[in-house]
Amino acid sequence: MPTLAENKDLFDSLYDWSAGGEEWSQWWGMPKAQWAGSLYPRIFPFLKGRILEIAPGHGRWTQFLRDHCTSLIGVDLASSCVNECRRKFQGDPRLHFEVGDGRKLPMVANSSIDFAFSFDSLVHVEADILESYTAELARVLKPNAIAFLHHSNLAELSPWGPDPFVNSGWRGRSVGAKTIRGFVERSGMSCAQQELIPWGNTPFFMDCISTIINSPNQPCVILENKRFMEEAAAIKHISELAKLSEV
């Protein structure tokens, strides 16, 4: 059960950031391949205007999001990550990075965000954190704007949830797709789509990608994507072929 303090300690000082977080794209071959083959196809209709990125780390996705924004604000719990993003993107005046408390977004104005994004980070937080962030998203998103959140689904894996093999990725145990739908609906928004996915070598739907719209009473499509990691393997193979063709 990762706490807020444990997340801060890990990603602020204990984690080895020498590869900039790119090692988390190993299943896809490289961040560029994962972005182009997996993330961009899921979010391209929404990439515009002022973008909010929650937990950018060292900017693994920021480097691609910046190509589609008029401005971007990245908010991270780890001050070391914020400092690295400021250094890495200092030549782009459209990008701004702030240290957050892991719950609130006071640095973001009401109804100012066209698209909110977080991938590969909020899987490590528990339900209380996501409940707070969901309420904040309802405040900062423009009407009908979209948020794209990758989070844990362990709360729906009983009886497998307690198995340490299932939770090898330090996922939040109190979070599931239904949990998020409840938070979203209580905040006056809707989950337009939830994609249940496995991760790594684990066959269970340990993760969920929720696409949220800042509009009430919209229907939710729930997808069980058993082949998510096969998709990753195919993208990796294509990216390796591309490298060979450049030689």
C-alpha cells in the first residue's frame, strides 16, 4: 500500500533516474515507440490548448505533449523531478512546472485546462489521492474537456489482489475502475471509457486507463483489452525494424 510519503521519498531521492524513466518503456522498445504506437492513438482527438500533466517525472511524455499544446503545466510531488523538467525544457516558455502536494492543484486556475494527462504514475497511489485529484480535475477542466488517467485496478482483482506477484508493480490496492467511476460521477463528470489492461508478464487486469469528460451523465464504455501487452510487443518489433532500416 504505497503512501504519499513513500512515493515522495522513492521518486524524489531513492529512485535511480539515470535513464530518465525511459526504462519503463522497455515493453514498447523506447518512449517514442510507446507514444506513437500506444498513447497517441488513444488521445489524439483531445490534444490541444492548455495541457495539465500530473506527475511528469523527468518529462518522458512531456517531450511529446509539448508538440500539441499552446501551453503546459506539469505538477509533480517530487521536487527533483520538477527541477529536472525545468532544466530539460528551459528553452520552451510555454512549459511550466510546479511542485505539488500529491492531492491538490492550487497552481491551476478554474476551468483553464483543455486536456489533462497522467500515465505510468498514478498507478502507485491509493484511492484517497485519486479522489482528491478527481475533485480537482472537475474544477480545473473546461466544460467537456478530457482527462486521461492511468491508474491501478487491484481493488477489483479479488481474490488475486493480495498475491504479491499481481502487485509486483507497487500498485495501489484500494483503487479500481469502479472506484474511479464513483469519484468521477460524484464530482459531476463522467467516465466516457475505461480500458482494463494487464501489465508486464501479469495476465490479470491490474491496471485501468480512464478517459474522463467534464460533463455529467455520459455513458461509459468498458473495454477488457487482454492483448494490451501483445500490442506492446508488436510496437517494439516494429521499432526495432525501423532501427535496422536506418543502418
